Amino acid sequence: MTILQTIGFGPTGWGGLLLIAALMTLCVTATALLIGMVFGTLIAWAKLSGSRLARSLGSAYTTIFRGVPELLIIYLVYFGGSSLVTAIGAAMGFEGFLGLPSFAAGALAVGIISGAYQAEVYRGAFLAIPKGELEAAQAIGMPRLLRFRRIVAPQVFRFAIPGIGNVWQLSLKDSALVSVTGLADLMRTSQIAAGSTRQHFLFFIVGGCLYLLLTSLSDRVFNHAEHRANRSMPSGIGQA
């Protein structure tokens, strides 16, 4: 069997499965990014609040989840979560082991990690807003919710895009670790293909090329988003 037949889309090729696995990797990363946005927004708010307790909790979150190895967090969420679900199931009369779905556990774990980095991105973006604009909005009596919608949110989004792009790339690479839960993502499928055909070098190279393709396309998307967000700004302002 030739190399093209092995990685192709024929009945004996792995091309289709690898593309499906790449799509699964994108789905895990996108879900993790959304979960991270929720965690990141809450933690950024906590670190910017006037409460010492909230700031301490926010700092503890970012310190822990940026300092602990990603693989360990995935293990804790997957196996710890499965143990919790099993205990709850036993209390409700169910017998046997109840495991968390691999996709849910992987996306949640990567999302928790992503949230620690996104929190710093949002905090920095908020601090980049000119104080004069916020003071002017308060001076004219603009309600807090309206101030957030018209001034804070649009500018935080604009300043945060480059950082969120970096977090996306980090989460995309971290998603490869989710393969330890058995999810058929790009890394796991590459490993299976390599083991089945005994062409390890070929399939790990193909997997690496697909990851590189995903990151390159992601760069284009975030660069386009950054350009659109800054299109109304004078040249040189708001650029990274």
C-alpha cells in the first residue's frame, strides 16, 4: 500500500478519519474557549473588584491553573469528576462506575485552564480603557449597565482580541492532551493510525501538519477580527 493510499480517502485510507478528528479538536477548543470566557470574565471581575477576598480568590485561581501542569488538571477533572458522578449515582440507587463523557471532561478541563489566561487578558484590556471616558460617562449620569454596554464591553473586546487569539492557540495545543481520556481527537486518531499501520513517523508528521494548518487558519481569523475591530480607529491606535 502506498503512502497516498494510507493517508487518502479511500476504503483503506485514514484521511477521512483524520479530518473528522481535526474537526473534533476544533469543537473541543471552541467549547473550551467559551467555558474559559465565563470563568475568565468572573475572575477578571473579582481581581478588579474592591473586595480583598474577591481579589485573593481571583489571584489564587490564576496562580493555580497557570502553574499546575495541564495534563494533571485534565486527569483531576476526568477521573475526579467521574468519581463524583459515580458517588451521586450510587446515592440515587445506580450501580457501577459512571464516567464523565470524554468530550465534556476535556472541554471543561481545557476551559478551566483557558479561563485563568483569559482573566488576565480581560483585566489588562479593562485597564487599557482611558479613564477619562469612564469618568465622563459617570459625570453625565450614565447608568452602570449602559456604561458597560456602550463603553466598557466594546473596548475590552477590541483590546482583548490579540490576547484571546494567543489563548486560543494555547487551548488548541492543550486539546491534544484530552486524548488521554479516550476522545477521538486529532492526537488520538493519529496515534491509532500510527499503531494500526506501524507507520508512526508518517502519521505523527501528518498530525503535526494538520495542527499547523489549524493554527495558521486561526491566526488569519483573529488577525481579520482584530483588523475589523480597529477599522474605525486612527492608524497606529489600538494595534498590538
